[in-house]
Amino acid sequence: MSAHSADAVGHGAAAVGHGDAVDVVLVKAGRTKIRYPAEVLSDDGVRIAVRASWAGEGVRDFGFVRFEPGDVFTEHYWRDRWYSVKEVRDPSGVLKGWYCDITRPAMLTGAELVVEDLDLDLWRSADGTDVRRLDEDEFAESGLAERDPEAAAAALAALAALEAFAVVEGGLQSLFT
């Protein structure tokens, strides 16, 4: 996938409606990393919000949070920003926290919401006491800085911006209004 700007995707990009089904397609290093169904909650032409159940097999224990069957992800993707933000709740609705992926801006193609993962991630616990950068080693090893310095700079800037939101109470939620 090549870098693209808000002008390239355009504000006239296809939109989807509340309740529509889409497949979220996470691409990494040119290959589909994961594909899963989601229900569209909203699409204002710039930000698309979807809801999906945990798509991984079994439990994924990161040590600081566990994603497990029944968890519900409310995911926010932007056509003009280099990240996505996923609110994670357990099956009873208790907030676990927010998992943020650094990605190229999202593209909606038909019923596929495609995002390219750039390896960097950020976690914020529900109570805000744990804000951590993740996978900086994978990002360094990816070679993106050498292959596409502009994209690497945009990814690092996006991580810094998300971290600034994450350390302020209500900061991440303010991105959705």
C-alpha cells in the first residue's frame, strides 16, 4: 500500500451506514494479518466507527491486559489520520481500556475497511494508570524509516499525538466527538 493523504482518499469517499456489515482487513508488510466482520456504528466521511467481537483465536494475554472470547471492540478509524483507536470491553460491558494501532489512514473499498498496520501501538488502561508504547522494536526492525521516511515520520508523530491524548482523562474519548 502506498502512502496517501486526506486529499487522495477524498472527503467524497464512499460511506457506509449504521448497521451495515464490513470486513475489517488489517494489512501488515503487504499481507493480510487478520480479517474480521464488524458492524458499522457511524461513518461521517472522515471517521468510521465499527463494533466487533474479539477476532483472535482463544485468549491473547499481553501481561497488562487479556483479550478473550466475548470481548467487544468499538473501533474508530480515520481516513485522514495515521491511527485507529479501539475501546475494549469485557462481555459484561466493563471497560478494559483502549488499544491504539498506528496505521496509514483507513480506506473503505466496498464492504472492506482496509488499514495498514505500521507496527507501533499504544495501550491505555481503563483507569489511566497504565499508558504504554508497544512494539517500538518491531517498528525499528520493519525498515520503514529507510523505505518510506515520510510514512515513518507520520507514524511516530501519530504515536506521540495519541500518547498526549492518552495521559489526559477523557483525552482518547474526545477523539470520537
